[in-house]
Amino acid sequence: MRRGIGLVLGLLMASFAPLVQAMDATLWQVWRDRFVTADGRVLDTGQGGVSTSEAQGYGMLLAEAAADAASFERLWNWTRTRLALRDDGLLAWRYHPQRGVEDANAAADGDLLVAWALVRAAERFGRPDYREQARALAAAIRRHLVVQTAWGSVLKPAPTGFDRPEGLVVNLAYWVFPAFDMLARVDPDPTWAALRESGFRLLQLARFGRWGLPPDWLLLADPLRPAPGWPARFGYDALRVPLHLVWAGVRDAALLAPYRAYWGAYACTGRLPAWTDFDLDAVDAWGGFTGVPAIAALLGIHAPSAARPRIEELDYYPATILLLARLAAREGQP
């Protein structure tokens, strides 16, 4: 880590109020220096240093937002040379630093994030090649990850592994709402608007527990219910749902109400829970996931005594959520 970074980050992250400002270049540089290797691989330090298509997509989004063309190209070059191995045009989702690609299945959120980042970078950096690469990936997502159901066009989490006899398992955090309109620019197809509508519909229907929250994993059965085989909880996956809604400029009070009620109930304690279990009616009593206050702040929920994080002390995921929340605050304004 570069000399003096600790002091700079302590000042930058002294409170969550700066989340409403544009992403600071120094903050991006700290994230890049901590989590991106020289050849452009994003390290998930909380998972033993593995890399995922999701992490690559987040890194590319942050590099574009910071107008760092060189880092963006480095991140994309690693992604396309190491993860673009599938015959269907999608990305392999998980890479191990010693074993290489250890799961060649695709992940819908990772592919969406990478495609979205490419569209943004094509416009910011004047790169028509990025636009064409985004178009190809967007078309692959439509062909292989979108299926028709009783709830409309829905997004499969992956090409394989989530079709069950009783129904399809989906993850509503994979609906990256702010990406859909931009992907439609390069891949004009009604699918993108249909996904937005199906996501909103499922979020209105898939409400569980005391606060009516969506589960991390949802079974598309009648009635809708948390997917068997996963904890019946709103947790580390689903907490990205309100992030995506705000980032997309959604101001529908009914869609945002469950998250405001949930975190608002704990704001006075200074410990905003990361998860709530529907069956046990229990919450994360520790409230130690430092990304949560940043997302809650987007909804107008502030916990004055919540821990004030220093990014140099955080693992990849909470540090990334902090930066994404800053970006969502800037771009999701009406």
C-alpha cells in the first residue's frame, strides 16, 4: 500500500455523508491497488483470493467511473482472455489463482455487469470495439439466460444448475436494473424492458418475514417461496437489490419501503443488520458488515453511531459495496 494512504482514507471515510458525492480518484486508486493485480485480475480477499466475473464487472464499472482507461483495458483484457472460454459467448464465473477456471458455469450478474461496463466505457473512452463486445455479450445473455415464465421474462442465475422439478430458482439481486436501459442501446430488444418489469413484479410479490423482504434465493413456484437448499433469509446477496433500485433512479415508495422499514428499525442502535432469517425471525445481531450503512444511506436511513470504515481494513466485498454506493448516489439522482 502506498505511503500516506491510511491517512487519506481515514479522512475520506470519516462518515457516510460523502456517499452523495462523486467517487474520489484517490479512493478508486486505493481500491485498485488493494484488489487488482498487475495483469487485471480482481482479488476477492474474503474468499481466498479467487476471482469472479462479478468482481471483474465491478472493477470495470469503477474504473470507467474514475475515467481510468488504462485500468479498464487491463481489467477487460484479463476477463476476456481468462474467462471468455465458453462456446455460448458467456463468461466462466470463477477463477482460482492456482487452479485457473474452477467453475466454467456462467453467472448472470457477472455477465450483465461486464456488458454494462463495456457500454459505459465505449461512450466515455470513444471505443467502438467495446460497444461491439458489449453487444455480443448482451445478445448471449438474452439467448442463454432469459426464459419465459408465468412471471414474465426472467433471468436464470446461470445456464445450468438452477432448474428444479418444482420450479426455477432465481436471485433477484442479479437483476441489475441500472444496466438494462444502457444495454438496450447496443442490443435493441424488448427483453431488457421485460426484465425490468418482471423484476419489479417479483419484488412486489416475493415478500417474506416481518419486513416483507425478498430472499437471497427465490423459487418460482406457486406460491413464490424462498428456495430450498439455501437459508430462508434476506442477506448478503439480496442487500444489493435496494442498491440496484436506487442506482436505476427508482423512486417508487412501495418498492423501497421494505428496506427502509428494515434498516430504519435498527438505525437508533448504530448496528444495521446484514441479514434477517425469515423462519427464525432473527437478525444479524453483530451488524458488522460495513457495506450495509452505505446502502441504507441511499434510502435516507442513517445510523449515527455505526462503525466508520477505513477501506484499507476491509475485504473486497464490503470495500466494493462502499464504492458502488457512492456511484449509485451520484448516478441514481432524479
